[in-house]
Amino acid sequence: MPTQQVRLDDGPPGTATFSKEPSAVTEARDLTRDFVAGLSPAVGEQTAASIELIVSELITNVVRHARGSLCALRLQARPDVITITVADADPRPPQERTPDLAGGTGGFGWPMVRNLATNVTVTPGSAGKTIRAELAR
């Protein structure tokens, strides 16, 4: 049985479209690690870990909660900021909910994204939404 490819489209470095499968989270993390490793000047370990965690949480939220079958990830580096953009086909904004401390059903990701990033915006559109998270470099 062939392995399903999750990354559907490679664009510029740090850009990919994924099918909305659980393995998209792993693919997105791998892309993020490669992106961060190629940054010059390099970012610190804490910033690198925060970038990876934000990507992981945003893609996980798409896989778990968003409508549609695809999501897109774009990573950009400027001299002063790293921008993470995730787009999906669901116009509904992320919903904060009480974290589940016993059942393992989540509730930690969206608050974590908002706490790690210096700026987070959610832009609804006719074809879905785009979430943009920025971190100081």
C-alpha cells in the first residue's frame, strides 16, 4: 500500500498546501524545522521552539475543527519578525474553550498561540479564514 502524500503543493520556501489529515501536522513541523534551520541570522532556541509550536497548534486546530479538505501554511522571515500564516476553508474563527485537564480533548492550543505570538490576527474571507501570527525575531 503506497504512503499517502500529505503535502500537496510546494511553493516558495516555507510554503505548502496540505490535505487535512493528521499527518499534516508532522509535515508542517518538518517544513518549519527546515525553514528555521535555513534562517540567517539564526533565531534563538526559544524562538525556534515557539515557531514550531505555533505551527503545530494552528495546523492541529485545522485538522480537528475546520471544514474543508485543505490548509495552507506560509512562513516568512523579515529582519525583525517571523510571520506564520495558516489558511483554511472554514470562515469560523477559532473558539476558545475551557482546557480539558482530564479527558485529553484539548483546549490549550489557541490560548498558547495567542500567548507565544506578539500579534495574532484572524481574517475571515469568502473562501475561509487566514490566521496570521507574528513573533519578534
